[in-house]
Amino acid sequence: MARPSTRMENTNRFKLGLFCTNGSGGLAMTKVPERWDASWDNNVTATQMGEAAGLEFTLPIARWHGYRGETNTQGEALETLTWATGMLSCTEEITVFGTVHVPLVNPVFAAKQMISADHAGCGRFGLNLVSGWNAGEFDMFGVKLREHDERYDYSAEWVEIVRRIWAEEKAFDYQGKFFDLKGVLLNPKPYGGGRPLLMSAGSSPAGRTFAANNVDCLFMAIPGLDGLADEISGVKKALGRRDMGIYASGHIVCRPTQKEAEEYYHYYVHEMGDWDAVEHIISIRQQSQSIPPDALSKMKERLISGVGTFPVVGSPDTIAEMYGRMADAGLNGMAIGMVNYIDEIPFVEAELLPRMQRLGLRDPATP
């Protein structure tokens, strides 16, 4: 039994995945009545719809506290490893990631959980490694949020242990700066041999060094399309690995016309946005970074529209062209949020994906 290839390894130039279906409100901090309800049934439906549309993956958010305000976006969030096991059990082809706050979970326990998920999906499980940033969430666990660069040193030891657990057939001891483990051995191993796909997000030098040494895919923040090619080229040079997948996270408003898309964006952001919640996020972010005043207004809007991810707003033609620019710049794909996944996936499947195929971004013969 060999580990199967997954949709993440297909020939599509620009891959797409769902992002944050497991969290209430998804990525939109808005009070519109159709805002996302992250019930289990809705998650199953959205994941199956994404798979049927041919999307490559689905990626959950690891969240322990919501963002307060009237909506408390992501205040109800399904735990990601059990969520991934469930989504893998009700699908056949889509890659399902779990997201782990590394300092909050023992690597031996997590390795066992993830092997179980991987077997549920016959080798389609992937792992998103998060080193942490929200001090309030860490306080809830009684875990100290380490200094920025040291978080990645800890994560490097953690993932080394997990990878050894997945690969080694004999018990081993591990002595590091953060871990002192004796007689480590777990079975079964990942489905079909090999290991799950690993990803992480990072914009700092420490975060990208960690990615270069430990994962298969890097998720980066993109402020805009101008200069994106140079930025990605710089990232790849810093990583020193040309074969690493480079992805971004975004949120999409796709409507029949550009005018309809922009009007809906204005409605759910400027008329119905939860601005009290965004002030809470800003207060958290300012504890760890200085936000220039001239960037604050734009950041607040992007937080309302997609919790800080890149906005993709327009007609199917406009969005297909935007994705084409991203692919030409060297981006391999995007994880996308929607105000309501179940309502919006059918239009994306019917109108956006065929246009991406015509632009050579997706292969019509590749599911």
C-alpha cells in the first residue's frame, strides 16, 4: 500500500481551498443575516460542495477566543484535528488540513491524533503549524507565549519529534532545549507510508526560516498585487527552495457583475461591519506590533471584510484575471473565505472556475 497522491499535487497552476469554515462568521466580521453558521452539518455540506467543485483543500482556523463585539466572530470554532477527521471521513478526494497551536499540544499526543485523521482520509490529511501570537489564548491554557523568534525554535523541535514518530520503527529518546522524552514509539504510521503535507504561515525572517527547514508550503500575507512578483521572488530566495509551494489567504466576493460585487462588499463591510470587534483585534495586534496611523484605516477595513486576509472582489472575469496575475507572480494558490460558503460555492463553481480554466490556471481534466 503506497501513500496516494492528492489534489495538492495536481497540475493546476492556481489551486483553491476553503478557509475557516469551522469558525462562526468564517472570515467576515459582519452582522448580515446570512453570515456563516459554522455548525457541523454546514461544515460537512460546504466541504463536500468544495470537493465536488474540484477545489484542492480545506483549511480550518485554530481559535480559542472570539473577537468580541456583537458578532464575536470565530467565538464558536470546532477543534481542528477532530474536525479534520470528520471532514476526511465524509469526503474522498479533497485534502483536509488540521491546524495546531504547537505550544498548546504535546507532540506525542498530537502525532497520534494526526495519524488517526490521516487513516480516516486514506492519506489526505495535512498539518498547518502555528507557533502562536494571541497572548489571551495562551493565558487560558496557562502557557507562556515565548519571545517571537523562540516560538519558532520550539516549533522546530516539536515538528522534528512528530516527523520522527511518523517515520521511526524503533523507540527513541529525544533531548532538546524544550523537550526531554524517553522511549518514544507510536503505531500505526501515517497511511501508506510517508507523511502528511506540512504547511505554516510566516512573514518574519524567523517564520520563513522555520518554513524553509520544516514544511512543504508557506502561506504568506500579500498587501497587494503590485510588486507581488518581486516579493515572492525574495521569499523564494530567502527560503532557498524553489520547490516549496507558496500560497496566500484571502476572502472572495464573486458576483455576476463588478458593480454587484462592490455593492455587496460595501454592504457587509461598511454598513453591517462589526466595528466594535475590529477595535478589539487592533488592541491585541498593537500589543505585539506598531501599526502606522496611515495604515490603520485600511487594516480595519480588511479585518472586517476578511480578518486581515487579501480581498478578492469582482465579477468572475475580474477575479479570474486577478488570480492569473497572482499565478504569473509565482503564487501557487489561495485559501479563501466567503460570507456564506454554501450560498456562494455554486456560483464560483459555475462561473469562476470555467474562466480560470480558459486562462490556463486550472486543467478542465483535473478534478
